[in-house]
Amino acid sequence: MKNIGIVWFRNDLRLLDNEAFTNACQSSDFVLPVYVFDTRTFLGKTSKHGFPKTDHHRAQFTIESVNDLRQSLLKRGSNLIVRVGIPEEIIAEIANITKASWVFCNREMTSEEIIVQDNLEKNLWKMGRELVFSRGKMLYYTADLPFPVMHTPDIFTSFRKEVEKFVDVRCPLEIPNNLKYNPNLNIEIGNIPTIKDFGYNEVNHHSQFKGGESQAVKQLKYYLWDTKHIKNYKESRNELLGWDYSTKFSAWLASGSISPKYIYHEIKKFEKEFGSNESTYWVGFELLWRDFFRLIGKKYGNKIFQEAGLASKDVRYTGSEHDFKMWCQGTTGIPFVDANMRELNITGFMSNRGRQNVASFLCKDLNISWVKGAEYFESKLIDYDPCSNYGNWNYVAGVGNDPREDRYFNVIGQGKRYDDSGKYIKHWLPELKELPNEFIHSPWLLNANDQAKYQVVLGKDYPTPIVDMKYLQKLI
Ligand SMILES: Cc1cc2nc3c(=O)[nH]c(=O)nc-3n(C[C@H](O)[C@H](O)[C@H](O)COP(=O)(O)OP(=O)(O)OC[C@H]3O[C@@H](n4cnc5c(N)ncnc54)[C@H](O)[C@@H]3O)c2cc1C
């Protein structure tokens, strides 16, 4: 009797360097790839504030990613079974119908994902079948780290120094040659849902993010080999406008369409051919932040999602629901904040500089709980990742464990520093396009004559600030 292994694709929508997929191909006679759109994720709400858990940009991106995965499998003589529902029930049912011996998957480690994999494991055990876990999210393997996960240093720099000194990044796994698909298994293939099935209208692509492994590999090739933008990454990474100032790998990393190990080794190849500099090093440095937050998430468990954060700090927030709404809409009357929030709402993306600023503004200036902001990001971001999102919010809100990370961002000073000419602001807030430099970061200073001259009537064309004027004056 031949052994059948199911591969349950989750946030690892790729064939290259996919340990679960490779394991399945090595240890089974037949391999059945499956993806389930979890209705709790695609039709559910965020836990506290009730935003759509996956807003349209990420839903569309995931649909594209799954389509791309199916095409790659088809090209190699395999296919992808697709369902919409509850993965732990559907996968167990497919295992039962096909008499599969094992289900292979990459292990997730945040609470909601753990519940799903634990439930599936129990359902499989009831049928005498097994869930086999692999790893594949990080640059480093936890087994290779010079400390147990529960002793991960709380300070990023200590963490970085230890791993860089003692650990090598393993080589990525090749795509298996034989995908061992059995077309005679009596199982319906299933259609890939459309965005309308998740309650959204067609998404107009306002950004260049398109889901799927083939797009991820294309972007890597573009950023390294075609344009060599990587050589200037350190200088350009704090810019705000355009596609090329940073790698834009995040959405593909979050969906698992590309592995960090693969990126790292491509950078090493690039350095061999074209030389290394601080910028080529710095992309790997940023990928280390991603590993760091994942390990911190593992070490502190659900604390990363709680208001008191990793530091268990009792912070009282007194800001209003009205101000939170204005922040979400990008109508606070502070152009630098509003431009960033409008970019997020229109494209599903915001630069790292922007994220730090709007996050700091929400919890430190508006005095609104960071958890609300994190939930809004969870809903909207095309690159949402539980550990990176909630981990970064912990640090910006000052409830992380690294005391040096409790920073305050003066959103007006930052706007002037990173968008001196106001080009970014004018791109996302066209109503301010006539404003000269002296007013672009503080339109509330326009008198009635200026408002007429520059065609911006405050309170009509652009909001008056929701923050006290005296307070704002101190930030200028
Ligand atoms: C409040 C807040 C929330 C965030 N939420 C997320 C999130 O949900 N998902 C996410 O991927 N990133 C998140 N980030 C981190 C960072 O803003 C994005 O990874 C980055 O802007 C994505 O653009 P890029 O791919 O061009 O990044 P690059 O600057 O090109 O960096 C390369 C890669 O390194 C990783 N990286 C860079 N900075 C960080 C960081 N601070 N923390 C973790 N990983 C990092 C990302 O995987 C990124 O793709 C958040 C940051 C803040 C301040």
C-alpha cells in the first residue's frame, strides 16, 4: 500500500525552500498539496475592535498567491486542492477520504494559528494519522541558535551580535524534482475564490504588490540584479515615496512566497559578484529584526497582543473614539500623519518611517491604546505578520522590553526631516498641492487670505487639527 502525504500550505505559499513540501516529497509515495482559505481569517473580525480581519488588499494578494502556487504546481505535473472553510476540519476530512498517512505543514507559533494546528493534530490523531511539523519562517533555525528560545535576549543588538557571531544561515532547499502527484485520487480540485466571495468589490491595484512566488522572485531579481538598488539601501530606506527606496519584500515574506534564507543567499551571491557595502549588509540586518520579533513572540506568548505588553506596564489611555476614527481615516489635520494613513488605506502599504510615526502619534500624542492601532494595521496591511506587527507596536508604544526602544516621534519634525519639500504629503493629500513649503507641515497656520490664495479652506478642504494648537506649536 502506497503512503499518501498531504501538504497543508499556510503562510508558506512557495515551492522553493519549503521544508514541509520537501519533507512530504521525500517521505511519501504520493503528495497532495492543499490550501484552505480559513473563513475566520477571510470573513472574520479582529478580536477587540472588530475591523475586517483581512481587508481587501491582503485578501486579493493571498488569492493571487494561491493562484500562482497552483500554476507552479500544475507546470510540474501536480496541482493544488483549494477549499474555503475551517482548515482543521477540511484537512482532516481530506486525510480521511484519501487515507493519507501524514499531513505536513510548517509550524506557526502565534495563538490563533496554534489553535488551528493543535485542533487539526487532535482530529488526525482520532483517525490514527499524524501531523508532521517543519520550520521555514526564519533566517535562522531555532536549533542553531546559541541560546534556548526562552532565553532570547530582549535587546535586539545583543540578539544580533550573538547570532551573527555564532550561527550560519542554512542554504535554501531546492524545489523537489518529483512532486509525486497522483491524479487518480478521487478528490475534487476546488475553485480559487474571488475577492467578491469575501465580500469585496474588485480591487484596483494602486501599488505594485502582486501576490505569488513568481512575483516575489521577480522582485528580488529586480532589487538586486537588474537595478542594483540594494547598493543604496541604507541611504534610501527612510524615504517615503515610490517603489525603489526599500526592498518591498515584506508582503511576500509575510505570505511565505519567498524565504528569508533564499533572500540572504542571493545577497551573498550578489556581494561576491558586485562587492559588499553597508547597504548590502543592512538588508540582512533588517531581516534579523523579523527573526527577533518572532522569537520574542515565542518567548512571551500572548503578551505581545496585550495592552500591558512585554513589559507588563499599566498604561492608561484617555484618547477618544472620535480621534481614533480620524487617525484611521487620515483626517487628523496633521499632514504627515494623514498622508501615511491615506497611503495605507489606498494601497495596504506604508513605509517603516511612516509606521513608526503614525504609531507613535496614536499612542503618545492622541493617548489612544496602541492595541487599537495594531488591530487596524492587522486589518489593512498587505504584509501583516502577527509578530512583526504586534512586536513593533509594543516597542513604539514603549511596552516592549528594550528600554532604549521607548522612543517618541515628533511627527512634525519627522515630516520636515524626511519630506522636506512636502512631495510625499502632496502625493497623498492632493488638496494641499498648492501649499508652499512653509505651510505644508502646518496648514493650521494659514490665515484666511492664505487659505483663499492656496485653495485650502481649513475645516472644509482639509481638517483643522484634532490636537490642541498650543501642543502642536511645541512640535514645530
Ligand atoms: C508599528 C509597525 C508595524 C509593523 N508591522 C509590520 C507587519 O505587520 N509586517 C511586516 O513585515 N513588517 C512590519 N513592520 C516592519 C516594517 O515597517 C516593514 O517590514 C517594512 O516597512 C516593509 O517594507 P520593506 O519590505 O520595503 O522593508 P525593508 O526596509 O526593505 O526591509 C527588508 C525586510 O526586513 C524586514 N523588516 C524590516 N524592518 C523590520 C522591522 N522593524 N520589524 C520586522 N521586520 C522588519 C521585513 O521583512 C522587510 O521586508 C512594522 C513596523 C512598525 C513600526
